[in-house]
Amino acid sequence: MKRLTEFGQLEDPSFSAAVIDWQKSHGRHALPWQNTRDAYRIWLSEIMLQQTQVAAVLSYYARFLERFPTLHDLAAAPSEDVMAQWSGLGYYTRARNLHACAKRVVEEYGGVFPSEPALLADLPGIGRSTAAAISAFSSGTRAAILDGNVKRVFARVFGIDEFPGVKAVEEGLWRRADALLPAEGIEAYTQGLMDLGATLCTRSKPDCARCPLQDRCVAYATGRTAELPVRKPKKTIPEKQAALLVVIEGGQVLLEQRAQSGIWGGLMSLPELDGHAVRGALAIDAVAPLAGAFGEVEAISALLPLVHVFTHYRLHIAPFQVSLSRRADLPAPYLWWDLARIDSAPLPAPVKKLLLDLSAPSLF
């Protein structure tokens, strides 16, 4: 009875009406994954948009669909092809889960995504909010979303002054999200919440003057839009180091297939010394014996260092160019790749940039 009473107190049909009216007049309507009930295209966009902005996703989405026009095409593709198309978009676990999800939908559902959010949420890489969005857009299911944009909108409008990542706070947000669902118009409402968070109720400098929820927004009324939502308590970002070997011979570079799990999982990369934990700077003299495992070393030179920031740590990369006069016979996971077509290799963004810079004709 207490839960029903709370649900009734959270209900507010005028909230969803304001969001729907605004979305129909001012929201986004021409994104390539809109105006369709194709669950494959909707699912692909939702996965790509996890932790990535629309502007960055657009070109990847188009190329991905060109290479894998159907779910069956994606499920049947080799993993290296999938990772190559994803290369540069980041958060590579999404790509591995995407491929695994496609295979399961083909195997268990005949290549047709289920419409029930609970079944969708059971698939790899699809959480509760993403499942609701896919189901709402593809089947018109009345289900609540609660992604980062929606959490920010709710935290400001309702004056939630606790960090949304705390379990009890998040559970309360889910109850509110369920209670605020409209009786009809779920597609426009869902898209409207996404659009509000992405275009008006942004992290910094929210455009409150154009917001349809301004008159009910606690953060606006109390001058706390810069304070809400409450930020996650900051932690010191660990600093790690790694040395990468750019081993070159005969116009080819040596790559290593990384394990499916872990950082850059499933991608190719350059041979790495001691993973992401090398202590201190390495001298060329220390690199030479290690490089000798790949062939007869002709020359070694230190390249300009790089810094790449992951979610949980900052990696300082010391790359060394190693020229061989003769290559050794190397087993998997090593393979040689033509520098002339390095752009097509499934590489992490910083590694691809390094090799593209090195592949300039003037350097060879």
C-alpha cells in the first residue's frame, strides 16, 4: 500500500504532456535511426549512443550499416570485421557485446528482436534503460528509460540533491520514471526526454529559457542548475605507463591480437611491454633485447610519447620504432599488416593515429 501511495504521489500527467508537446515542435526528428520500427537499426543506435554523443556516432552508424545491413549479416561476420568497423568509437566492450547479442538474437529468436523489455535486457550489452528505449521505439511499449540525460533532467526538475549513482537514489529515480510515463505517446515522450537532456538540459550552460519544464524546475527556481545533479565524488586518476614496439619490416608493421577481455579487448594493437604497468621510462638499450624476439634488429629509435585517458586511469605511452633486417617466424597472436592499408585495421584510436602518422611516404 505504501508503494502504491508513493507511486500516486509521483504521478503527474502534465509532466509528460509538456515533454511530448515540446518534442513534437522542437525535438529531433531527422536522425538516421528515427522514423522506423526496425529494431535492428534502433538497437544499433542505442548501443552506439551509450556514453557517446550523436555527432560522433553518425558516421560510424552509416558505415556500420553499409558493412552489416542486417542483423544476420552482423551475426555471421568475423569478430575482427566488427571490431574494425567499431575502431575509434571507444568503449570496445560495446562492440563485443553487440556481436554476441546479434548471434543470440539469431540463434534464440530467429533474427527478430523480442519486444518485451525484460527479454531485451537479458541480451548482452542491453541494460534496463536501453531495453526500454528499444522496445518503446520499435514496438510502442510503455516502458521507462533512465539514462544519463534523463537522470540529469530529473535531478534538476525535482531538486534531487544526492548523487544519482547511489543505489537508493537510483531506485527512487526509477520509481519516478515509471510513475511519469504517459498513457499514450511513449515514442515522443521517450525521445523528448533524450532530446531535452542532449540539447537543453546539458551538463554545462543549460538553456533554461527554452526549456518546457522551466516553470516546475527546482534547480532553476533555486539557482542550482550548476550544482545538480550532484557530481560523483572525485577520485585520483591513477597514472600508468606502457611501452609499445612499432616493429617494421618490408613495408609491414607487426600487430598483436589482444585478448577478448580487458582494455582494447578484441582489437589488434602493437606489441606491448608488460601491459599497462611499466614503471618509469625505458631506455633504448632495455628495449633492444625484447625487440630481438621479433627478428634481427637493424635500428631502434624512440618516438614522441603519447598520453591516452581511459575511464579509470591515464596511460603514458612510450613508443619505440624497431626496424628489422630479417623477421622471425612468429606464431599467433602476432601478424604482419601492410602499412599502406593500416587505416582498415581494427586498432585502438591512439595506436591507429600513431601508425597513420608513421605511414607517411616520406618516412620510408
